[in-house]
Amino acid sequence: MAYEGLSESYSALMDAAKEAMSRAYVPYSNFRVGAALLDDAGHIHLGCNIENAAYSPTNCAERTALFSAIAGGKRPGQFKAIAVIGDTEGPIAPCGVCRQVLVELCAPDMPVIMGNLSGLWTISTVSGILPGAFTPASLENRER
Ligand code: THU
């Protein structure tokens, strides 16, 4: 898939996200999402959404990629970019919970590349998709 105007490395990341999308476990929504997280060693951690009969235990693709990377030994801040893809009309929009988790584990200026199956894409940053976020630093600035 060609992502017109997107750099070669981010296009490759989007292709990896698409591969992860095919592994989604989505018996309830039938809505597949894939994510690919690039780390500071050049490795790519994949994530897909994994649903549950009780619905709320469902894990989004973005969090699957982040949690898998952390479980695999990466630490917060060691991530370079994340690509996310879904079968949406325009580029997929990560949910609020995933935005909050991105804020926790990634640098504010880390690129977030969002795309769809037609090759549409947009790029922002972790802080760009969750302005005014409650962050780990917020806990340090208590009045008492
Ligand atoms: N979902 C993701 O995995 N990532 C997103 O960015 C949006 C939503 C999943 C959760 C659920 O399995 C399905 O998409 C429908 O909400």
C-alpha cells in the first residue's frame, strides 16, 4: 500500500500495523485495528485489538502494542513512533484511553501516524492528540 507523501520508514510502520490488524480478535465488533510501535533499537512491536464477551476487558491495538513492548523489556520513553490503522473512512482516531496511555509511556513529541486502508493518513504527536493531559508530572505538583 502506498501512503502518498509519507516517509518510507513511516510507510513501513503503517504496513506493519496493517499486518497486525489482520490478527485482531474481534468477534463482537468485527472492527479490526492494528498498531506498530517503533522503538529506539529499530524494533517494531505489533498490537491488535482483542475483544472480550464481557466487552469492557477489550484491549485496543495501541495498548496491546505498548504493553507488549513493555513486557518485552522496553521502558517508557524508549519509543520513536507509533502507526495505527483501521478500516475507517478517514485516518483512524485513537480512543481516549489509548491517548492517555501514550502520554504515560511515550515522549510528548513522539509522532503518532494514523491511517486507513485506502491510504489516507495524518500525523500528530502524543501531546497533540491529548492536549492538557493529566501526566505523571501532575502527581508531583500537589498543593499538599
Ligand atoms: N479500537 C482500537 O483497537 N483502537 C482504536 O483506536 C479505536 C478502537 C477497538 C476497540 C474495539 O475492539 C473496536 O475497536 C471497536 O471499538
